[in-house]
Amino acid sequence: MYEVAIIGASGYTGGELLRMLLNHPDVEVTDITSRQYDGTPAHKIHPHIRDSGLVFTNKSPSDLDVDVAFTATPHGASMKIVPELLDAGMKVVDLSGDYRYRDTAVYEKWYGMEHTDKENKGAFGLPELYRDEIKKAKLVANPGCFPTGAILSSYPLVKNNLVDRIIIDSKTGVSGAGVNPSSTTHYPNIADNVNPYKISSHRHMSEIQQELHGFEDVKVSFTPHLVPVIRGIQTTSHSLLIKDITPEELREIYEKEYGGEYFIKLMDEGEIPHLSSVRGSNFVHIGGFEIDETGRVVMLSVIDNLVKGASGQAIQNMNILLGLDESTGLKHFGLHP
């Protein structure tokens, strides 16, 4: 039995990590930390987690002794914690943006802060693309929620040199904004609305660009919208072809790329992915496969932003780090309707 700790366990991602890890057959959660809720039982903050016996503590990283530590901490905080965890011999899955970039200068540009840990490099934690790198890593940088759906729905296009321009439109549930309310996420302000935000400057655009062949080979644009749902991200990608291809050939490319992937499900012809189908699950549903008369490919993807977009993918990465079947503890289907 492997022992794990969740550092910064009081948020939505911490709650989801707890929900799934407590049902994982091969791990035991021994520590959940929070400075704010030191001494508070887990169910007082996460009411769905009852009778776990877990209590929040304010342990420092040096006080932990586990096989894997999840750092569900804010951007800028992880880089102060992770080096100490690695030095103590733990493997780390970081859910912040601190280790997602190959070039820390890109991180500093988009996050507006100095990166203070340039020594430790993490494997980019998208198993469907980087499984071999994750297996050998000590530190895994869990991708952002928007990039997960956007990258997976477009990656086969850029891998096969089919497009040179991708325009990504994503709709996200309000839980993506985190547990602390604001005027932006106040229910009367989001109900009956579709609210675009950071329309050309969202930091996740740089992460998507990095993984879809850089800033020059393929031009990527991204705009997020907040919609009045709790969970889920629906992404529509519009990609401009530079080669002639039929919808049938397009589907064959995706089937070749993802046919063996447990968590990626390709929709049948004419079938549209629905948020409710993946809610609460680690699955990605991808559909579309349509090409219009201008040579525009339309691809659709849906994920649960708190699961495949955060905590579920973190557990998938943990499974790979520990040499377990990566679907262990994650095989549950979505909560439709």
C-alpha cells in the first residue's frame, strides 16, 4: 500500500483528490494539509467526505513521509514547496502551473512572477502524449483544465501536419474559478449568461501553444467563456487545413492515435459530446470530425474540469509513477443526466 499526502487539500481539487483516492485500492491518504483549517476534520470542509478519519494539519513539507505528494497549491506557492519534497525522496504531482513550461521565461511572462526553481523540471502530465516521460519522472506537472481538452482534441491534426491555424473556443463551468467566490462567479452574475473573459490573453493559451507545436509552426488562438454550470469544459476547435483530407480519413487518424487510450472515447458520426456524459469521470469525449467547404475542421471535446482537468488526471499520473495500471481507481463513468 502506497502512502500519499495532499498539500493544500481544502479546495475543489483537494476534495476531488480525496473522493477518488479514498476509493483507490492501492493507496492510503495519510496527510491532508491546510494552514487555514489546521485541526479541522475533512468533512467540515468537504461535506461529502465523511468518516474518513482525516483531519487537516499545518505540516510542513519536511514533516511528511509519503511515497507521493500532490501539491494542490496556488501558482507561485508550489515552486517553494516542491524542491523540499523532491529532496526528501518523494515523488510529486503538482497541480499548479509552476512546472508546466519547458522555458521558465514563458511562465514568467504569462504568470507575472519570477520562477525561483529553475533546477527541477517536470514531465508534462498528459499521459496520452507523454506516458514514457511520466514513467521515468520524479515530478509531474499536471496540465491545466482548458489545455487538457484543447490539446487532446487537436493534437492528431498537428502531429500529422494537417493544419497551420487553430482557433479554440471553450465553455467552462464555474467550479474552474476555484472555491473562493467573487463578483465574477456570483450566481446572479453568471445565470442566464455566457461570459467571455480574458478573450485574447488567458494564460492557458501559452500552455496550449507549447504543446501544439510551439509558437511558430502552428498558430493557436484561445478564448474561454464562463457558463452557468458547475462542472465541465466543452471545447470547439476550428482548424484550417493545409492538405486535402476527407472526414473519413480524419477519423482514421484519430482512431489510430487514440484507439488504445482507455480514457479517450471517440464519438460516432453525427454524435455530439455532452458535458453530462463525463461529469464526475476521467473520460474525454471527442467528436465532430467535420470539414466545411472552406477547409475548416471542426472538432469538439468535453471533460470534467475537476477530474480529467485536474484531480483525476493527477491520479492517473500517480498511477503511472507508481507502476500501477493507470486506470486504477478511475474507471467510474460519468453522472449523466
